[in-house]
Amino acid sequence: MNDTTEAGAPPASFSHASMLDILARADAEEIKAVAEDLLDELGPVEVFVNRTGLAMLPYTDTVQNIAFHLGEVLMSEAHIRLPDYGVEGYGAIIGRDLEHAMAMAVIDASFTAEIGKAGIEIFLTSAQHRQTEDDDIKLRKVEATRVRMETF
């Protein structure tokens, strides 16, 4: 992977929260491939958590602005530590793909330890761009079904 984006500009910097958000929505196989490329450079990896379970899904009523639990969702979660670098990584996704969650944690820890950071930023930029395009397409489809009614 190179250190520049397609336009030749340096890659964007990502906050921890935005990085995890992008990784959670990105293609699982692509994330696993990125994590696999990083594993040789990491050294030992301590796994704290690697599990699936149910989590409450919070939602906010848009009319009364009151939070409530919409229901439960199946989650996969991974939490690791790289003892050679003194950093931790975390990953959580909806569903039961533990490898996806573990790959997220590996990428998170690698990014914090600045292992393969430029390549990770390029991957994140590309994934974020695809997600923005996908969201735009979905919103256009929803807007196309909107019915505008007039009252007399």
C-alpha cells in the first residue's frame, strides 16, 4: 500500500470513534485481509474478549425525544492487547462474525501503535467513500418513495 490517496494527497486522519464506525460497516472480507497483512508485524497478541452475546439496542423517540430500548441484537465483540507496544484494540459488530470483530480489534491496535498506519488510513478513506455513496443511493431510493399529501 502506498502513503497517498488516489488524488495524490496525504490520507486523512481518523478519530478513534470514526475509525471503528467505518470498520463496523466495511466489508468483512476486506477487513480480514487488512488485519491478516498486519499480523506478522504485531508480535504477541493477548486476547481479553472474543465473544458473541445479546445487547440492548437503544433508540430515541423523535417526537418526544425520549430514549428507550428497541430490542436486543446479536453482537460479536473482540478486545485485544499488544504487550510489545502497550496498546489495546477493540472491535464490535452486529451479527456473529467473530473474525470480523477480531480483525477490527487488530486494525484498531495497529493504528494506535502506528503499525501500517498509512495503509490503514488509505483503506479507511476508501471504505468511508464507498459507505457515503451507498448511503446516498439508499436515501435517494427512500426519497423516491415519499408521498407528499396536501390537506385542505
